[in-house]
Amino acid sequence: MGIPARLRRPFGTHVQEAARTVKRMQRRFRTALVAAVVLLSACSVAPRVPQPKIELPSRFAEGPVGALGPAPDLARWWRSFGDPQLDQLVRRALSQNLGLRAAGERLAAARALLDTPQARHLPQESLYTNQEPTPGSTASYFQIGFDAVWELGLFGRGESEQRIVDANTALADGDRAAAQVALAAEVARAYIDWCDAARRATDGATLLRQATLDARLQRVRVEHHLEPAAVASSAQADVAAARAALVAAQSGMVIAHQQLAVLLSLPAAKLDLRVPTAMLRSPRVPPVLPPAELLRARPDIQGAEAAILRAAGELGIARSDIYPRLGLGWTATASARTAGGEIGRLRTIPSFGPVINMPIFDWGLREAKIRADSHQLKAAVLDYRQTVLSAVAEVEQDYAALRAARARAAAAMGALQAAREAARTAAVRNRLGLVDQLAAGHAGNAALHAAIAATRARAAEDVAFVALYKALGGASPLAVAAPRVKPADLASR
């Protein structure tokens, strides 16, 4: 049953009077509140956020020496391979990968809470109604009230709560950036593996046909007692090895195709790939950047820095918990006695005053929490320093691995050129009748084996490029949005 009309109007009048009363009290106590806030703010116990100082070298020791020409864009480093199909795969993965989209939703959720600490320390109002019977159940009281509480967030509580929210947002942003960096690298690596397996499958099919032909020729020679029987057995073993290599290459294509489909969040049947007509173009080595660049580009370093901010906020909350929680409260309750269908006159009781919540005796739990959070803050600082040192070491290792992979690829390409020249010479000599078909086939097989080895070496070099770009924070939105770190800033970190 709704409130009678004669009861609604007095309540509305009382609510308006209550609002005017609040405004008058706010004006009356404004000066006193400002003075009290300024005085109590001087007692803030929020800890200072540590700024770890790390001595970093001016350049990477294992990095390339000298100018290398224009370097690829770290934010879109995969374009330096010069493969439109790879560019399309990475672009699709970044737009439709479900894991990356989920990380984006978690970031949006964290950003939605950015302003909650400020709102928590603004006046909070509530309206309620209630109906209480008398002990004799002969009548009841209808009550309607309005409450307002303003917690001031002193002693560093408001600042610490804001630090925690900011840190959680930075952590979510770092998680999304890390997912984006890893996704771009995994797509590139899976595509490199697929291209490598596809080329090995093509060369393996040719090698299997040539090995089968050689085995047939060897069998004829054995039948004519020109070769011992062991030669035919060895030729059959070569056929089996060639068939196994072909199966392994085909299996590698299927595995890489499935990996790409998962990274693109697609069923494998809906992912169509075409084998490139040439090998991927070797990208340039990334520029020799100062290691301080990692402080803005690597998501794990950003996350470690956010962990320091959150630990400082949690310590600030623990420190503020040993002080009183101060605020202002105002309430207005209107009640009317109801009996036998009759509703009495509505009476209002307003009240206004301070709200104090003060810890008195807690067996040292709050002090123990302060000590524990202090250790957590120190641990976060140490984790940050370790993360930075590990990042620098990872880049150094990837530079060294890339240099070794490039050397192996160059040697493999040199061996391939020599084997192909020998195969061409053997083919010419076979046409001139200087060598038989079997000798020419052996030279062709050697060239095919060299081609497979060169393909593997080039794929390993490309994978080393991917690892280095990932270690430098390539594809990280943090590297694009954050200001660049200058070498002169190293001493201040």
C-alpha cells in the first residue's frame, strides 16, 4: 500500500528543509573543515614511493657496432620481413585474438575504477523506509529517513587508495601490452615454422623421388653384379630416410597451421595459407638503443614498477589504519504512528556531528600488518631491479644468438651455392657422357640436402630476429605511448 497523499507532502517538505539545513551547515563549517583538513593532512602517513636507482650501461655490449642504415619500426617490426601474408596474419591476430581481447576487457574494468577512491571520500547519501510495530502490536510506526556520511580520508588513506587503483590499472595495461608483444612474436614464429616446413616438404618430395630413382639404379647395378648387395640396402635406407623427412615436414606444416589458427582464434579449416615463392627477407638488426629504452618499452618492467606503487599504497593503508577514521555525519528521520487505519502527524528528528572510528585494542594486529607490508614494499623494489637486469641480459643474449644464427645461415647458404654448382656440373658431365646418371643423381641429392639445411638455418635466423624484437619490447603499445628515455636519465632511475 502506498503512502497517503497527506503524508507524502510533509515528507517532501522535510526533505527540502533537510537539504537546506545541510547547505547551511556546510557553509557554516567550511572554514573549520578546511583548517582541520590542512592540519590533519600534515599528519599524512602515506609512504614515499621508492624510485630504484639502477646502474645501466650506455649501450648493449653484444649489439651491432656502427650504423646499419634505417632501422625497422619496433612497433611494427614484422613488416621488415617483407611478406604481405605475414603482415595480414599479425594484423588479424591483434584484432581478433580472444586472449588479447580479454586482456583489453580487464584493462577497461581497471580503468572503470580509477575514480572510485575520490568518490569514496565524498558525501554518501542514502534514503530508507521502515515499519516498526509497538511491543503490544496495537500500533506501528512508519519511518522514513535520510542519512549522509562524509569520510575525509585523512592520514594518507585517500592517497594510498588512489595509488592502489592506479597500480592495478597499470598492471592491467602491462598485461595487455605483454599479451600483444607475445602474440605478435608467436604469430611470426609460427608463420616462419610453417614456411620452413612447406619448403622442406617441397624439397623433401623431390629428394624422395631422386632417392627412389637412385635405389632403382643401384638395384640394377647389383643385379648385374656391378655393385655388392650392401649398396642396394644402403640406397633403400636413403629412401626410408627421405620419406621420414618428408613426413616430418608435412607434420610440421600441420602443427604450425594449427598454431596460427589458435593465435587468430579461428577454426583451422578457415585459415588459408599460401606458400611464399621466396624466402622471407632478412630484416635489419634493430638499432643500438641504450638499455634505458627497455624501461619504457618492456611490459614486465612496467608491471614491476606498478607493483612498487601498489605495495606503497597497501603500506599506506596499513599505516592509516592505526589512526582514527574521521568524518561527518548527518541524518534526518521522520516517523508517524499508525493505529486502526489512522496515521498520526509526521515528526522529524535531525542530527549532525562528527563520525569517529578509532582502534583501541587489537593485540598488535595493525602493527604486524605495517611490518608485513613494509617487507612487501622492499620485495617489490628488489623485484623491479631484478626484472630490469634480467631484461638487459635477455637482450644481450638475443643479440649474441642472432649473430651466431646469422653466421650459421651464411655458412649454410655458401654450402648450398657450392652444392648447386656441383650438381649443375654433374648434370652437364652426364649429358656429355662423362659420368653416369647415378653420379649426377648423387650430386643432385647433395644439393637438395644443402637446400634443406639452408632453409632450416634461415628459419633459425628469422626466429632469432623475432626473439630479439620481442626482448626489446617490439609491438608494445607502451613503447609508442610513453615518452622516450634519454641516456642522461639513467642516473635518476
